[in-house]
Amino acid sequence: MTQILVEVLPNIQACNLYITLPTDRGPCLEITANKYLCIIKFRNGDDLTIKFPKGTSLVPGTVSKITQDGSHITARAQLDEKTSLLSTLSADLLSTVGPAISDTSLTFSEILKDSLVSAQCKQCRRVLLSDVRFRRVLPLPSVDWDQASEGWFCHLHGNEGEKLKPSSLQPASDDCFYSELHFLVHKDTAVDCVSPNNNNYELACCGCQASLGVRSKQSVLKLWAHSLMWVRSEDKQILFGKDVSGILLSLIHNIDKDNFGVNCRLVLKVSQEEEAAAEPEFLYLVTMNTNQKLLLPERCALLGTSDKKYSLSENSDEMAADNLASNKSFPSEKRPRAHQDDISEVILRRVYTIKLLYLFKRGEDDITGSWVDDVNVHILPCTRSFLLEVKDVLEASAACLPQAMRKVENMDVGYIVKNA
């Protein structure tokens, strides 16, 4: 299957082209470029024309550094000055706009407060909380406030902090506190769930057994944001229900805006309740570019939901464009296959992403210890399923890169799409 990814680099007025061809396409003879076209000529006489979108112009005759390793072609082309300027301005504008919580850009507090709502399991749509009305819907200080609060008191007065934390953030019966990763509700909230394997801490859906949350030490119910959706009881309209990619975008945006230009660094760590039954797992993430502009085929399945694999590859079905807009993709076993020998033209479109490096670690060692001890690294407890879903999304996002470009030293390269 033909796969194309163009990485726009306005700071050096260039773009990198990464092209993966079917094995029967044959070797590349030359690549030429004019303002909006890039033409690849093959030894068997075939041509592949790549059309660039408006606003992205090449300097004719500037394709260089052409290499082919099997079915992978890598090349670089020069961008004109206007394209570089527009790309830089667009990235600056995007950096000031965070991911919206809903189509109306209301905060989660405004969406849920005083509304009669229900919560459903995202996997099987079983109703978990029915017809509840919260008087207070408030954001937690930060997603990692629990770890950050360790610095509220010195070691001589640590006990004071342990007393303050549970009392200050204890939701009442009609309260809902939230962060990007979870919701906190009162311990007596009637959630339709079970405790699997006689585990009094873990909460699972009665229908599909998906992990819903945990009971904290203060008996507060912590419900995972990626496992449920909130709907309006009256008409069943979905009010809130982010997928893994949307949650990760919010996490990075909210942490990055407080970093004052320093790369955002965070670690997803399996929560203590799950960790007790298995070896600890960590996913270390470092942002490289929070506004990386990519050019991808118009018919291209992008960031998938947690249970649907995706790739930055071209599909022959009209449904691919719809899935792109809805941040979904085809399951690998059901993805329609194009007749690649017939493809002679690919039209590209703009997509803005967060480019990052990540490293998965199982078990504790000096490296994971250095993350935990570093005050500039945000440690975020999460479910194992969420951690692995994020890892799957990142692995699939770099599927069309040559193997040599998928790593920087010992870390892997990945992308999260900001807009489609």
C-alpha cells in the first residue's frame, strides 16, 4: 500500500518526504518538483504525482537527498519563503488555542452543572450513573496535583499535608471534581459496577468488565475519563466523551502552557491499585514540536480510537475521509484495500500534530527512578489499558516512516493529530 507523509520544517524552509511503495512498484529513477507538484518516476515507466495543498509551495528543481531502502523513499525539497512564513504563523496561532472540550467550547463544569445527566460505559454503553444532578462540578488543581502536593510541606510537617489533602478535595454527595484523566465523585454515589476478583479497590463495568475506576484510600470513587461518557438524560445527547487521543492532547496542552517554553515531559504510570498485581509499567513522553505540520493523503485514516488501529496510509474508500474527520479509522482486518498498481496521483492535505518521543518501560530501574525524582517530569497515574492504548496509537502513527526515522537514540517517534 502506498503511504506518504510530508513533514513541513518552516525553520529551515524545507520539507521531508517519506514514501512507502508496494513491493512490486520498482525502483525510483528520479523525483522532480514544481510549485505544487512532486513527480516520482520509476524504472518500469510508471509515474506517481503528489499534489501539494494550496499554501504549501515548493521551489522548483530543489529535490535533494533522495535515498531508497527497499520500498521506502526519503527525500527533501525546499519550501518557498511565503510557505515557511505562513506555516510559522499558523503554528503560533494554534499554540494559543487549546483542544475544545466540546463543539460549543464550553468547559466541563458548564456542561454538567445543574443538568440531569447519566454516565455510560464507553465500550458497551451500559448506564453506570443514572439521572444525577451535580451542584458543583469543579476542576482539580492539576492532573498531577496529588504528586505535586508532596512539596506543599517540608519533611518535618509532612503529616499536615496528609491531613489537608483528603479534607480539601473530598467531594460531597452532589459534587463532581475532574481532571483530564479522571472524575472524583462521592463514595456513596450509586455507580453500577462490580469489583472483579474480589478486589475492593478496582471498579469494573457489569456488562463488559472494562475497568471504570478505583476506590481511593479515602473511599472516594475515581472514575477514568477514557472509560465513560456523559449524556443528557432527557434526549441522550452525548455531552462529553473524549477518546485516548483527545485526552492526551488536553494533557499535553495544559501541562505545556505552564512550562514556559520547556519541552513538556510526562510519565503515564499504572496506578498503584493495578500495579500491586503486576510489574509496574511506565510510558515516558517528551514533546518535540507541539505544532508540527504534516501533509497527508486526503483519503487517509488517522488517529484511531482506543480499539481501532490506524495508520497514516492511503485508503481507496470514501469512508476513510469521514473517519479522518471523526478521528477514527478502520480496524486492520476490515480496512478496504486499494489496487495500488492503479494509483498514479495522490492529493495531500494539511494536518497539524504534536510530534513527540516516547519510551515504554516495564519494571523499576535507575531510569524510571530518575523520572520520578525529577520535579520537571509530571507523573500521571492511569490504568494499564489507557497506557497501552496511548502506546498503540503512537506506534501506529509512525507506521509510514522508514525504520531509521522511527527512533531518536533509544526513544520512538510518534504523532498526535491536533486537527483533522
